Amino acid sequence: MGQPQATTLVNVDQQNSQSLRQKLLCEITRLERQLEQLKINDTNRDFSQQQTYKEMIHSRKEMLTTLPGTPTQ
């Protein structure tokens, strides 16, 4: 079994794609800042909450890779 292939979107409005890209980047930045604050301020070290933030960041980065016009790394 191989890795799933990225979905190719056809006839996607580039303006909507650009808008969604900006929203995802803003969310990623906000979540990364919140994760850092959690690491600094959390005296109990809530690792499950930290993991949740990491997964949310990862999922949004994955969404970015599926948008048309996104450069591949």
C-alpha cells in the first residue's frame, strides 16, 4: 500500500484559494503562538493539550499543500 495521493482540484477559483491560504496561515501562526505560550505558562505540563495544538497545526499545514498554486517542497 502506498501513500494517498493529493487531490487535484479542477476549476477552483484562485481568489478563493488565495483567501483560504491567508486564513490558514493566520490560523497556523495563531496556534503556534498559543502552543508556545502554553509551553511557557503551563506549570502542570499538559502534554495532551500540547499534542492537540501540534495536530491542529499539522492539519492546517496539510490543507495548505492541497490548495492549487501551492509550491511543493
